[in-house]
Amino acid sequence: MKAILNDDIVSVLIDEDNRKAISLNEKSFFGKIEDNFLELSLIEACYLMEKGRLNIYENDKKCDFTYIIDLIRKKNSYGKYIVYRDLKDRGYIIRTGFKYGAEFRLYDRGNKPGDGHSEFLVKIFFGNDNIPAMDFASYIRVSHGVNKNLLLAIVDDDLDITYYNVEWTRP
């Protein structure tokens, strides 16, 4: 499937010959439909490209995978990409968590956007990051306030990911 890179958005034209884009959105919950296009984030598009499901073009030139990864690295989002990839490979549905101050909202297998609520907010940290106690408390408070658990994804120097499920407990 052909997609066009424009800044941080990757767009797939939806026409009668290209119903796969609609399927990516309606069945696999990638991107959002805007006018006659499926708009994907750079991270979503990179994942689809890595899986061999998308070809990305910029200025009529086909991009290779390392070029897209380099763009993600330049935006300091490579850690976000590897967490996204790991969670997608585990079968989760992932949506943006921006309005909750998190990187992602995570839908458990079997649940989908529109049929229920996401179960987790995913916050990503790196092994050497310091998390101030007040910030940590605010992450938990926000996730609890919207009836979600906080899933911390800690990425170490070897790019291995450890997940911690943080739940609110009232003493």
C-alpha cells in the first residue's frame, strides 16, 4: 500500500482501488480517517512499513526503513517507537494518550475503541530517568481519575523494556 510522508503525517489515499486503508482503521485501529485519506502518525507508519504492509514515499521517492527510523530518532521518539512496536506485537490496540499526559492509551485484547474504554495509560521512561515524586503522583492521579491503570514502560540502555502496572490503592 502506498503512503505519502508530509512532515510528521503519513497519508494513504482512500479510493475504490484501495479499501485496505479503511480496513487498517476500522479493523486494526491505525490512524484516523480525514476526508479521503487515512492519516497515520510516523510511528504507526513505521510499524506498518516494518511489517511489510506499507510503502512510504516522500517527494515521489520511495523511503527506506532506515530513513523513517532516522526521522523518528531525530524527534527523540525511538524509545516510543520500540514500546509501540512491542505492545502491538503483543496484540494490543494503541491510541494516543496525549490528552491524558501519557504516550499511549492501551486497549486490552478483545476491547476496541468505541466499544469500551482503554484499560491503561502508558508512560515511557528510560533507565536513567529520574521521576520526581510529585510527577509520579500526578500520573497515578490522572490515570485513576479516568478509570485507567498506569503502565510504566521502562526502556534500558539495551532497549529492553520492563513494564510496571501501577494501581491506585486507598489506605
